[in-house]
Amino acid sequence: MAGTTVADGGLVLRAFDAAATAAGLPETGPERDAARTYVLDTMGQSKITVFRALFGDEDRAQLANRSFEAAYDEFATEATAIPGAAEAMTALREAGVKVALTTGFSRGTQDKLLDALGWNEIADLTLSPAEAGRGRPYPDLVLTALLRLNIDAVDRVAVLGDTASDIASGRAAGAAVVAGTLTGAHTEDQLRAAGATHIVASVADFPNLLNSL
């Protein structure tokens, strides 16, 4: 969601900084800088997985995760939709395409974001990592969406994301289209290096891409 359909505006990094401080990471210096770089590199992945990798301690990771969720929940009202995102999803559904919104956030944080945007009815399905097994870069979110939406085969699935983890997840699932969008965390070069089959400027261009195939 953040970076693909939602203009995050740096909210993830702000929430991370609050979480890192709560977990005892120095507020300035190379340790904080390295952690922020890691967070940027792993955008799209389950947040608890990121904190486990950063801190190597379950209690500390859980504390950071709770602090992250509390901070992001507070900031969620500041989030806005990527221009054309709602229209793109509506157009896809009207054309008979089922739409799933997946995230690396917890269910509670995802719900806060959906509420803030008024998007509770905009998709056929919304999924968080806890509901799929594992988060990105694993294929679980894509495959769970396929099963819950009664899609016949993975080659009838198209994935759109703004991070290398999104692309890796779609490729691992076997989706026919795994497109990168340039409105989020990673560059075109990073998305292509991860294996993106297509690149679009934003989600607003995604229906036209699918119609052209």
C-alpha cells in the first residue's frame, strides 16, 4: 500500500525513528544511519521481520514493532492516496479484475490506513502478513490472495509494487505480470534488478498496462 497506492510522505521512516528510539537505538550516529538504510532497503517487508533482523533480540524487536505501530497509527491520518489510485482500482474491478491490497504492516495498522483513506470497500480483499503466513519477499501474500479470491492459476495474477521486495514476492509466486511503480521507495533500476516485468509511472497507469497485454 504505502508507496504503491498510498502517498506515504515519509511516514514509515518517521514511525521507524520513534520505534528505534523506543528500542534504545542512539538517536544520531552511524548505528542509526545504518538502521535507516536497512529500513529503506527492506521497504515492503513485514515490519516485525525487519526489526528482528535489526536488533537480533525478540523482546527488543517486539518493543520496536509495537512502538512503530503506535506511531504509524498516529500518523495515518496524514496519509493520502496516490493520485488516480482509487480510480484505477475502481476501473479494474468494473472490468472484472479482482483487486487485493497487501501490506507489510500489521492488520491493525492496515485497518487504520484504510479507515483514514475511506477505502474499506475499495478492494475485494486486504491482507497483512499475519493472515498469509510470511510477508514479502516470500510469495505468501500473493498466493493467499489467489486462493481467497478463487483465481484459477498464478498466470492470471498481476502484481504491482514500489519495492524490490514486492517484485521478489510476485516473481516467487509465479505471477504473469510483476510491475514496478515509481511512486515509492525504490528506483527503476532497483525494480528492474529485482526482476520487474514492466515499469509504470504510477498505479494510475496500471489498468492501461493490463489492457495492453
